[in-house]
Amino acid sequence: EVFQGLVERFAPQQKTDYVALLNEWSIGFYTELDFVNEGRNQEKLRTAMIENNIEGIMVPKVYEDMTTRRVLVSEWMDGVKL
């Protein structure tokens, strides 16, 4: 809010609502850092690739029982990192 006040004072032509922008960004950032959510997304991708017979790229299996909001546990895969 302090930053927004400075922008309004010194750059009144700037119409961006930085408080709303940062609030929206923080919600997305919080969701992206939830590794349970990321693990679900990884499993969806893995399943879709298997169902569509996509070869040459492997997505590691997620161990949901060991995954928490702060730790994502997936199988080890040897190969070339992309």
C-alpha cells in the first residue's frame, strides 16, 4: 500500500493498481508452492502421456503418501535432464 501511494503521488499517469496486482500474484504464488497440488498436476501429466502413448519422455511417479505441502517426493529416474 505504501508503494501504491508513492506511485499515485509521483506518477499519477500510472493507472496500475499494484496492491490488487500483488494480492493476485501472492495467491498464485502460494498455490504454486503447494507441492501436493504440484504432485497432482504431475500425475495428471504422467497419466495423459501414458494414455496417449507418448514415447521418449518420462514423467516420474509421485509418491502421494510421502508428499506434503512443502515436500514433493517422486521416483528417481536416470536419464538426461531437460
